[in-house]
Amino acid sequence: MSDAILVVGGDGRLGAALIEEGRRRGLPMAHTTRRDPAPAPSGFHLDLAHPVSDWLPPRAFRAALLCAAVTRLETCRSDPAGTRRINVTHTVALAESLARAGIFVVFPSTNLVFNGSRPRPAPGDPPSPQTEYGRQKAAAEAALAALADAVAVVRLTKVLHPDWDLLRNWIASLRAGRIIRPFSNRVCSLIPLDLAIQGLLTVAREARAGVWQFSADDEVTYAEIARHLALRLGTDPALVEPVVADPVEDAPAHAALDASRARRELGLHFPPSLAALDHVLFPDA
């Protein structure tokens, strides 16, 4: 069996990070891109905006990670039909085609398949999405379940990387002595990008089927994140002026998932959210 791994959607942050880490480990990696022509020799053109049920990569792969998706909540809300075509219809058709060819499929999903009304839902809990993006991911998960041992679903909470625009802007403002106004009633559960990549590659290489959840055990408000940044940067904490956001559908009360299976079976220990922040933004501290 080939050891090669295909990343569908190699131009996005998650896909690019998977390719980089896989190559660092010496794995044969390839990817798809919407760019045409695709960069040779490891890039293949594929656009999920168009039918893909007959598409197969031109060589053998052990696994494929389906990272291509429309992930912006507002885009999914404003164009539900168009984004569903990509996130559900064509993604599922591609997964079925890959599985028929003997390629193990890994489908990154989201904590937004749950409504956040209670903390740390388990992998087997019934989905309860309240956003269009969450509904699309839940629909794709349900369809992919028919592939049984040929597929893994990996639900991710907020994947933290050093180029997150919100944090970069906050850091620049705090260093310049400008006030920032984070939300005190919006929560997230932060996981470092490198640990998410480690887990995804392990699931892919070992063909670990089923539903996985990658999450910190805790969740923090954006105001807590901002205060922590001010502390770590040594800036005036009074520059952080929390505000209350208006209630909207994409602001659940809880964001964390039950990640005990990943901890138990993969040895993945996600740090608390603020420790994840330090790990990503202040690695040498």
C-alpha cells in the first residue's frame, strides 16, 4: 500500500500546514488546488464548485484529508445553496469516489455541529446545529457515516495559529497603547495548530475510523484572551475594555468538546486554552 497522503484543498491554512508537516516527517504528500494549471508534480487541479463524483487522483494514496470547504459563516448564511453544493453534495461525492478506490477519507468538521447549549458534548451525541455552516457540516457527516470504516470525522474547535488577524490586530493595538474592546460573552476553546495537524496526520496514516473531537477541556471568553495578551505583552491592562455582544446564532454558550477519545487512543493532550495561546504566540517565553 502507498504511504502517500493527499490533501484536498492544499491552499488553505489547514491544508498547507498538513502538507508542510507531512513533508517535514518525510511523508509523500500531494494536494489539490483550484488553481489551473496546478503546480507540478504534487499538485492536482480540483474545484469542488463543480461535479467531482468521477474524480480520482492520478496515482495511489493511503489517505485523503478533505480540507477544501467554504468555512466563513456569513458566506454560508448568505448563499446556502451554493455553499451546500461545495460543503455537502460535492464533498460527499468525492469522499465516496475516494473510498471506492481504497483511499481512507478524513473529514475535518467543526464544533458548530452542536448548538453549544451544554458543555463538552460527546462524539456520539446527536448534532444540533444552529448555523448554516454547522448544518452543512452535520449533513456531510451524516452522509459520510455510510462509508463506515473507510472514513474518519474529526471535529475541531478553534484552531489557533500565529497569523489569526484578530489577535494580530489586538497585539498591535495594545503595543501602540490603543484600547481594544473584546466580547465578554463570546467563548471559544483553543487548540494549537501543530497539535491539530499531528492528530489529523495520525488519524489519516493509521486509518483510525469513527468520530474524533479535538478540543481543550475548557473554554474562554474573548475578553479573557485579551486580558491574557495584555499581561503577556506587559501592556496596560486598562487598555482592555470588554463589551457585551448582541446575541446572534453563531455565538453558542459553550464551545468545548469531549476530546477524551483523542487523549485515550491517540495520546493527544490539548492544553487549556490560555496555555495554547502561550504555546502558539509566545513559544520561547
